[in-house]
Amino acid sequence: MIDESFQWRKEYAVHDLTESSLPKWVFEVGALYLHGYDKEGHKIFWFRVKLHTKDTKTQHEKKKLVAFWLERYARREHGKPLTVVFDMAETGLSNMDLDFVRYIIGCFKVYYPNYLSKIVIFELPWIMNAAFKLVKSWLGPDAVGFLKTVNKNDIQEYISAEYLPSHMGGTDTFKYRYPPLVDDDFQTPLCENGPITSEDETESKEEIDVDNKENPESNEEQGSSSKKITLTDQIPKPEEADKVDSKAKNAKKALTTFKGLLLHISPAEELHFGSKETGEKKCLIVLTNVAKNTVAFKVRTTAPDKYRVKPSNSSCEPGTSLDIVVSLHGGCTASLQDRFLVMAAEMDQCSGTGTQELAQFWKEVPRNKVMEHRLRCHVIESSKPSTLSINENAFNVPAKTSEDLHFQLTQVLRSNKRLQEQIDRCVWLQHLTMALVLLLVANACFYMFCTQGR
């Protein structure tokens, strides 16, 4: 299997596959792309069969497109499974390409093992039932657990309506277009006091409206004497500073660290939020600048209306750490489908770090100079009985201890799995080396025997 995988990666030049190395038309067709998440938080790999036509002349390029998407995803998500959706609505025999379907399944089975969560087949035509049986045989004895044949009535058992197109009964308004390359729809999140209208603003309109309502008399006075500003007006009150500090302290502390070239980011993979029962609504992202110069950063999310991020666009001095508080807005709850993107780029020594300077910097910085790191959300379900009310600090035990242990155990199991795979590869290489040594010894003995016989 390892030899086959190496040969496949060499044949399709997987390591060197980029957007520019593939013909433009394979992206424009829109038959294959990554978009959205299922209810388990797994990314969805869409194959819109009606847009695919069987053609031996272009088959190799289409297979390279599959390799491009899978390799791109594997490098970003590092082992997170995928859900494959075969959208067979409005398809006919001219669209059915068993060789191509077998190739996609083979990629998951041989080249990207453990990356397949499930295969959802939407509206399988009755005339293709025989082909469906072949697909089962390609997957092996576990096909029953992987394959899900669904229609418009039951597909929402696996994928929520927000990530389903209208012809599947969903509400997703996403329409595939190229260019640009389809990616996660990361947007600017809410700031601490409400939505920001642009990256250049540091205060929201909501904050101004609240101040106007609370202090109508002071507003009139400010209108008549707006020029009278003292230094004490710009200094935050101790009570407000205490509130900000308490918000950061109450946020979830990180246990793991992603070590990038510019920033170390904690946590490394997941932000832990609680369900409605647990009530955990805040997380802490800690950024540590390991570069020589100041690093500018931005935080984006796929659910900008649900989260407040403070700060969401700022800079970090060399050798210092900065806390970013991520909190749920209002009565919103976290979802496994939610994602966060931390973008960072190193600034020149002469560059300013003001709001306008940062906005101009992000407009001019080259794409290849930007470090990106993705974080997913993890929802911690309540393990307490609904009829009991227990004080978490009654025995001076830190809150969320069981969740922390569960998270650490999960990390240990993942590390153990990776080590086991490395051990298996080492054992295989040892066996191969022993076989080669034995072969060389046998050849040497045979040569000596022949020379003595002469």
C-alpha cells in the first residue's frame, strides 16, 4: 500500500499541485469543491454529478483536481475527516462515470486513510442501483456504515439546512463561482461592543448609541463645550479595567500550542465552548510573537454574527504575548461547524501600528507572506444531572476539570495513533532492509560457491 501511495503521488505530482498548475476549466466546471460542514463538524466534499461528463481525454486532469482538493485539505486540517456528498439530482447515464467514482473512493481508501467520515448519496436514480452495489464492494465490508442513501426528506439527519442548497431543502445561498478558489467563508467577527462596519473602525455604532441613551444630558453639554477635553477623560475607569481583566480571566485557558513561524497560538486546534446547560460562553486565544519584528494579525470567523472577538485586528510586539477574548454574542450557542482563522504577517520596523496603518498594511502585504492557522469549535455537553445544582467551587476544585482531562486524553490518543503509524512504517522498513540483506548474503554465497567450483 505504501509503494502504491508513493507511486500515485509521483504520477499526479501531488506535492507540487497548485491552483496554477491545473487548467482553469477544471475549476470553472464546479463539479468538485469543498464547502460547508455536516452536523458532526466534518468538512463536506461535494461532487455534483450532473456537471461531470465522462471523457477519457480529460480524465487525468479531473483526477488531479481530486488530488488537489484532498491534499489541500489534508495540509490544513491534519487528519480531520471529510464527508463526501454525491449530488445525483438531475443526473443521467451520460453523467455516470464508474471509473472516476472508483478513483475518488480509492483515494480515501489507499492514499488518505482515516479521512473518510461517510459518503452521502443524494437522490440515487433507480436505474443506477447496480452501480451502487459496485460502490459498496469497492469500500469493503464496512460499506454499510459509510454509505448513506438519502433524499430531500432525510438528508438533514446528516447535514443541517444552513449548508444545504435549495434543491436539497436547505437554506444555503452559496453559489459556486470561479475565480476565486472556493474556501471557508471567513468574515470579520463582532467586536466587543457590537458589529464593526469596517476594519478601520475601533468603536462600534452600538457603543455610541448606548452612551447617547444613558447620558442625554451630558451629550447636550458636550455639544456646547466639545473642545474642553481633559486628560482624565481618556483614562479608563478602574471599574471598567477590572471588568476587562475579569473577562479575560474567566475565559477558557489553552492547553496546547501551535508553533508557527511568526506566532505561537494557544489553543492549537479547538476552542471549547459549553452548551446551553454548561453556560461556557468565552474562550481565550493566546498569541506569542516569536518573530524579530512586530506581527500584525487578524481574526476571522465563519459565523460573524455569533461571536465577539477582542481584539480582532491588531499587532503584537516581538517577544510579547497577547490575549484575545472570544465570546458568544447574546443568546447564541457555539456549533461544531463554526471555524476561526488567525492571519498574521510580519511588519517592517518603520511601519506604524495604528488603525489606518494596519488597514493599509493588509491591503499591500503579499499573500505568500501571510501565515494562516485555523481553529474549530468544540461544544462541551453537560455531564451533570438536570435535577441537581452543584457549586463547582464547593470543594476548591478548578472548573471544567473533567473537560480538560477529556481534551488531554483525546490529544494523547491522537499522538499514540500517529506514533503507532510511524512504528508500523519503521517495522515495514526493517523487514524490507532484512530482506535486502538476506538477498545480498545469498548472492554473495552463490558467487563464492561458483568461484570455488571453477
